[in-house]
Amino acid sequence: MAKTVTLRLDEDAYDELQEAAAARQRPLATFIAAAALARMREGKSVDDEEMAEILGNDALLRGLEAGSQQARQRRGDFVA
């Protein structure tokens, strides 16, 4: 079921978003929802530099592996 959200924008932001939506022949609400979801999903992945830092951290990798094993064995404390 679709939900309604009220969003307050200053006039400049509104005009900019409206122009971008019109250029893509999309309704403003659809454009804003798609842009927000895309931006959120972008933030869920790491860039090459961050991944190199993660892979270079042996203690972190050991902890992740231990946690992964516990999850597969359904042991440990899980936080939702």
C-alpha cells in the first residue's frame, strides 16, 4: 500500500527538482522517491579505497568470519 509523505522544500530546491523531473518526463513525487532510494542504496556499498581498508584489517576479517560461522551454526547473540 502506497504511503503519503509531506515534504517541505524551499522554492529554489522545488524549482530544481521540478526541472529535473520534467526533463525525465516523470512526476515530481516519482522523481524524488526514485532519487532518494538510489542515493540511499548508493550509501550501502563501499568504494575501492574503503574495501581495501576492510580487507587489510586482519582483526576485522577474523571477527567477521567468526560471526559468519556463528550465524551459520545459529549460535551467538543476534541483534535485529
